[in-house]
Amino acid sequence: MRDYAVPLAVAAGILAFAAWWTPDGDENDGTAASHEVCIVTNVVDGGTFDCEPLGRVRPILIDSLEVGEPGAEAATQYTTETLLGETVELERDVSDRGPYGRLLRYVWLDGRLWNAEIVAAGHAEVAVYPPDTKHEEQIRNAAR
């Protein structure tokens, strides 16, 4: 098991910076940072993970198979291999949380939109739930 104490301390410092930082060309209404930085500490399934210090995350615009469904194990393995222990940036669209209290976010890993990558890898499908559609075209293109 990885030791997350040092990365969490680093993430806390980055969060302080990210609280006021908005990347070029990204709109921020001033009520919240558009990007939040956290460390993935647990993977629940292909489309749900825990990210410290923010909480449970549900990536926007994707739907992966649920635990127990055929293919779900591969989706969970993909998410584990690509995200577990990684520092990611989470980008909010319009909605903050879904019906189960999870943060609804786009996931950026090393400058790449992970939501599109899991679709391109065949472990998730595009699932559109307006009004959260900012990166819909990019994720749809990954499905082709």
C-alpha cells in the first residue's frame, strides 16, 4: 500500500494555489475554483473513486459498468491502474453533486481529459446529463 502522507501535504499546498487559479480560456464565475487538486486514494468501480481531501467523485459524461455486470471488473481495473495514487485535477461543470452525493467532475490527469480516455479505452460509454456538457464533443470524439 502506498504512503499518502507526503502527497496529501503537497496536494494541500496545491489546493491553496488552485483556489484562485483558473487556466487560460476557462470560465470561472468566482464562486468556486474551476479546478480542484486531489489524490486518488480508492477506486470503487470504473466510474467512481475517492479523492483526498475532496471526497467521492463521479466523472461527468461517462457511464461505466457497475460492479457485478459483465465487463465491470475490467473497467475497475482500468480506473485503478490509471488513477490510483495519482494527483488529478477535478473540473466542475454546472452541477456540483449528483443524487448520491458524489462530486460530479471532469478528471484531468497530466493535462489529459481522463473521462475521454476511459471512453476511448472501451471501458465506459458517453452518458449525457444536461446541463453538464462542457466537454461533450471531446468525449464523444474519443468514442469513435
